[in-house]
Amino acid sequence: MNRLNPNQKKIVKTQNHILNLSIILLSLILIFLTYELVSELNDNQNEIAVVETNFSPKDLIHVEVLNGCGIPSLVDSLTEQLRNNKFDVIQTGNYFSFDVPQTLVIDRIGDMKVARIVADSLNVPIENVIQLKNENLLLDVTVIIGKDFNLIKPFRRNDN
């Protein structure tokens, strides 16, 4: 019963060759895909390392901008200026009073360095940077636009 005629032997031999070639081909494809996967993972790790070495503290500073002088368009202009400088403006609105004499930058997280970075980008004097920690706010810094808005970026005029 296990005996095959010569024609059947030829068919079985051909099928075995086809199966062997298929196994070799699939093995080569598997090796190639594994190589590509490992290469891609290495490339991604290199990109992550580059991103970490180019880290700038501004990238993570969350800012609130409030209008303390009563001129409506100032909040939008200042928000645009901050976003152009890569700050994350997460909230805007009006301060409870429109009688704020000087623009203030308020540290909300207990890290005055962060508030100074924002103040420096707007040319707000260091004496106008204060600390009022509030861990309930989900932001790092509050900027209150005062009546001296014409002294800060982007409102300052060049006298040249």
C-alpha cells in the first residue's frame, strides 16, 4: 500500500521541493522583517535621544493670560506672541479688575525660574514677577496685562 508508482513519486518529489523552497523563502522574509524592525527601533531611540538633548524649558510651560487693563484685543495678541515663542497658553480671560497698573507675571507652581522665562520673553521687569502658588490651577504661570502694556512685547513700539 505504501508503494507509489513512478508517476506518483515524481509528484511527491516535486511537492517536497516546492515546500522546501517555500520554507526557505518564508525564512528569508522573516529574517528581513526582523532586521527592519530592529533597525527601526534603533532609529527611533536615536530620535528620542536627539529630542531630549534639544529640550527647552519653554516647551512645557503652561500659561494663563488675563486682561487687567480693559483693552479687549490685547489678550489675543499676547497669546499669539507667547505661542509663537513655544509657550502653551491654556487659558485666557479677564482679570477681576481692569485697574492693574503694571503687567504681572505670577509663578503658580513654586518655581520662579519658570516665571522669569516667561517674563524675559515679554520684557516684563523682574520686579513684576511674583509668586502666588496655587496647586489647584493646572498651569505654571499667569500673565496679567496691566495698563503699562505698551512696554511689553508685542505692544512695545520701537523708538528708532
